[in-house]
Amino acid sequence: MLDVTAHKVLQDDLRAEASPWETHVAAESLTDVLPEQPGLYMFVWRPSIRLAMADDSESSFHQVLYIGQAGGSGQGGNTIRNRFKGYRKHLRGDPEALWTQEPPTTRAARLTHYLALRPLEFWFATVADRSKIRNLESRLINLYNPPLNSQNRPRLRARISTIPRPALRP
């Protein structure tokens, strides 16, 4: 997904198939304002640090932690609101655990561990055509490679050989 053309195609597909993305602070009380519609969502950590750039501007960054779908093929009547309800308990995690505890191994423990980051945002876009959701989600995961997604992530490939080879060849 390092291909600029692929990024443009994904961007165009998202514009054609999804509503404009909305962003909210990820808080347990958010449920009531979320739509009862299918679509895509992300948990995004946006640290408050702004870096001074050489051209006298400032730049901030964000880290996509998790990308999910609601109501895609095989998910029936699932909605963005219903999917968020399942994550609310993970928002109660202790951010101090990120530095004081070993990284967890189960999906639920990883969610609780990393969704404790603050400030945390919840981004979503509705998608009317349910048949398009899974493909869009997969392409976003391939682009961002979020640490909490285990499915559809790009795989690193290596060739293992028992034949020793010099690191540098003359």
C-alpha cells in the first residue's frame, strides 16, 4: 500500500461509498450520538504534542490504533452505535499500565491496554452499501497497519535459509 495510485483509488472509493468522516472524543457517553447505521470506524490516538517545523509551522500526528466495520457482509443489522457499545468497557483502562505492565496477549486485554491512551478519538463514516464495507475496511487496515488489528494486516515475508551468506558481497 505504498503506492500513491492505490491511495488515490481508496480515497475516491471512500468519497463515493462513505459519508464524510466524523470524529468525537472516545468516551463512554458517546453512544447516544452515534448513528444506527452500518459503516467503518477507527480508534485514533492523537497526542497533544505539536512539533515545530523548520518552516516555522507546527505539525501534529495521530496513530490509528484500531479499524473496524459495522454491518458489513455477514454482520446483519449491526450498526456503528452497537459496535461502539462493545468497546466502552475497554475505555476504562489505566493509561499507567502502558508503561508499568507487560503487553497483554489476548485481544480483549490488548484493547483495554491501548484504548486507555488519551486523548483518544473515535472516527466513523457510514456506508449505505453493506457489500462495500469489508473491502474498504481491509484496504484501510493494509494502509494504516493498526497495532490492535490482527486480521487483514499486511504480512512481512522473510526467506529462511540454512546456507550461510555474507552480509556484504564484494
